[in-house]
Amino acid sequence: MPPQARDAGRMPRVESEVSLLSAGSEATNTREYRVRKSSLIGMVNWTHVLLSHAPHLLILGMIILIGQVIQQAVTELFGDSEVQWLSYNTVTVVALAIKDLFVRLYLAIYDSEGFYVFSPEVKTTALLLVLGAWIVRRDNPVYLMGFATFKAPDSWKCDHDQILEMMRRQECFNDESIDFMKRILERSGTGPATAWPPGIKQSLESHAPKADRSMSASRKEAEIVIFDCVANALEKANVKPKDIDILVINCSLFAPTPSLCAMVVSHFGMRPDVATYNLSGMGCSASLISIDLAKRLLDKRLGKALVVSTEIITPNLYHGNDRGFLIQNTLFRCGGAAIVLSNNWLDGRRAWYKLLHTVRVQSSGEAGYECVFEGEDKAGERGVRLSKDIVKVAGKTMEKNLTTLGPQVLPLSEQIHVVWSLLVRFIMKKFGKSHKPYVPDFKRCIDHFCIHAGGRAVIDGIEKNMKLEKFHSEPSRMTLYNYGNTSSSSIWYELEYIQEEQKSNPLKKGDRIMQVAFGSGFKCTSGVWLKL
């Protein structure tokens, strides 16, 4: 299949051997999952609907309150007489009367005589505004103002044959390792135009040295990827660098000194009091961990947060022949994403999404801890080893994550099914019999799924276990095909695909999007967004 052209940085829609967009009798019609309007209305979270418009309602209430205060001052001054509103004298007299009202209010409070100076209408409106502000503040929304992903230049892109040739030119892999990587590439689901950094791709040049894994080459990749997506994200969100109050960057395997946060603050000239956090070692699940951290920090203050998710490939090319380490050379590619968040109510009118839930679950067993492990092989070559138990560990961790998330998003009918299934399973266990647990249908409350593009086997497993349709997993497969596994940023390439490209299940206002990612430790993180 020829490489797909990318116009203006947009993700192409491609056909692959997994029949994502296949036509005919086997194609699934999205209408099969449309429910009756009465049922749909019952599933709407009206709290989120009302609170999305709360800033406008509060502003309208303030205007009404000011109007009522002016009306009371005019009535006390002129009674039923005709008023010349455009007269300078009238405006001056009314302004002095309003000032006198507030002076009397202060004196009344000081003398503990109550708020008798205002009319019942003014007091009622003021009470409703205070109550409304309290309710909105309890919600404490976090809005996604805009995000951007890194689009590598054509000079960075390689097909499978070029990748294998790069590996041969390292002169450290034996024939068995090359054949193993070839088989993994063929089954990986990655396409013929995925990005590799210049420090590694230089191996393809004639008479070129081996891959440059130096600190300077690693910094160069980090600067190109991070600066590009940050600049684009700030532009899309219409936010200036000095408006950022919190900066969170996650990159698992590259943690230089000064930090990546310091690099961004220096380049974009951010304020000296910006709060910066650099997260490492958290794997492909780190983006939603960063989002959750930014959310918790915004709970304490009113402001804007910038989250950057990336993985730097240059220093992490494995140069040994241990198969457990070789998989990383065939799946991971260059990529990054920057996300701008805000908890200002007034930003809700121009926000793209609203964050509804974030859930993080971590395995505590030894198998989970060691299934993605950085270390050295027997020859002393450094790399990341992927255990054979990773699929089983990921499945168990995801089950715990969805068990925690389910009560927050599933409709009551699905939750009743789950409870009933657990009760029957408990009773059957008493009699020594097994009972297949009920798997809740998340399609009833989630419209779009961003499954971490960790590999074809990961996507296939989640699609099967959650009983998703092809159009639900299409964004993940297309991201894997066009970009490879970009680690923590992959879920943002998937959301971008849903937002800009997907035709089989188009994004609409009010839709809910679930992002699911896995990472070392072992962790499973999930987040649910509401399209505004």
C-alpha cells in the first residue's frame, strides 16, 4: 500500500487490512446504536448542560440586579413622574442616589439593622445570584481550550524496509533479530510513513555514521517536537504563553537537566511564577495522569494549565539481541501533543471539551511492576523489556479501572445488570459452579473511544472484550497506522482523528469521548470528555 499524503497537517483516512471502512453487508450502520429520543433525554446529565451555561446566566443575573437597583433609586427620586433618561442632570442624580443606597447598606450592616434599604426584588435577585455562584463553584469545571499534535516533516518518515535497513546499519543485530523485527513490523499495524528522529534516520544516508544517541541529538528532537505542538496549541486556544499558570510535561525515558519544563519556559518566555512539573517513568498512560494533576492543581486556583505529552526516541534505540527488548524498536515512533486547560467559567463559551471524569488504577503485584521494565540485557545494552504477561496484566488493570469508572458514567439500567451478575456469581460460587460475569455496555454512555495505540493486539483485545464496533476502534487503528505508537500522546492523535476526519461516527455537540491508556508500573488511566 503506497504512503498516504498528508495535506496541511491533517491525518489521512486510509484503508487497512483490518477492514476499518469496509463497505457492504459486513459494514455496521451507526444507526443501530441510536436510541429513542425519550431514552436519550433520560441519559443526559442535565447538571453539565446547565452548568455549561452558568457563566452567561450569572452575567444576565448581574445585569438584572443592577437594573433593579437603578429602578429602585429612580422610583424613590421621581415616583411616577416622567424621567428624562438622557439628561446629564438625571444621570448624576441617579448615580448619587445609588451611591447613597450602598452607603445606607453599609451603615445598616454596621448597626446590625439588616438589609432593609433594598426592595424585596433586589434582595431576592441577589440571593439567587449568590446561590447560583455557590453551585457553579462546587462544580469547578475544567475546560479543554484547544490541543495540537506534532506532525513530522516528510524527511523524518520511513517505511518498513527503511526501518529494517536502519537496524542493519547499526551493525549490532544478528540475522535472527532482524528477522524477528521484520515479523513484528509486518504484524504491528503500523503504516509505510511513520516518523523517526533525524539522529536515528541519518543511518540511511550513504557513508553516514550509526545512529546518534547523544544528549545534543536527543535535545534537538525534544525541541522540535515540543516547541511545534506547544506553539500550535496556544494558537488554537487563543492563549498567550504568559497566560499559563501551570505547566506539566510528561516524558518517560528522557529527563535532562535542566528539565523539559525549563526548556519550554525559557523558549516561550513564560512568567517566572509559572508552576512547572516534569513527570518521567510513567509510560504511555502519563498523559491522562498529567491531565489529572493539572485538574487537581486548578482546584486550588483560577487559571490556565498547559500539558505536554511526548516520548523522545533518539536516546532509546536498543542495540542488543534480546527479543524482549527488540519490540520497542519496531513499535515506538516520534510524536507529541500539547493541551491547554482552563477552569475559568467564562472560557466555557469557547472551549472545545469539558472534562467529566479521570480515573487512575495501578497494579501492586510483581508481575505488573516488571512487565514494562527498563534495564540492561545480558550484554549490558540498555533498553525497555516488554514481558509476555503484559496483555494479561493490562486486561486485569483495565477491568479495575472500568469498575471504578462505571458507576460514574453508566446508566442505572447497566449498573443494575452488573450488580445482579455479581450477586448470581457469588451464589453460584457457593455451590461450586462458575458464572460468566456481565460486561457492561459502555456504548450506551460513551459515543467515541480513544484506545491507546500500543499495538494491534492491544486494540483487538479491547475491541473484543468491550464489544466495540469497527467504527469505535477506527481512530486507534488509523493512529497506529499513520503514526505508530507515539506513547502517551497517541490518545490525542486519536481524538484529532475523531474531531477532523472520521466519517463513520462523526463527532457532535453533547457527545462523550473516553480515552484509555496503559503504562509501566503497571497503570491504566481513563478520562471522559464532553464535546461542547
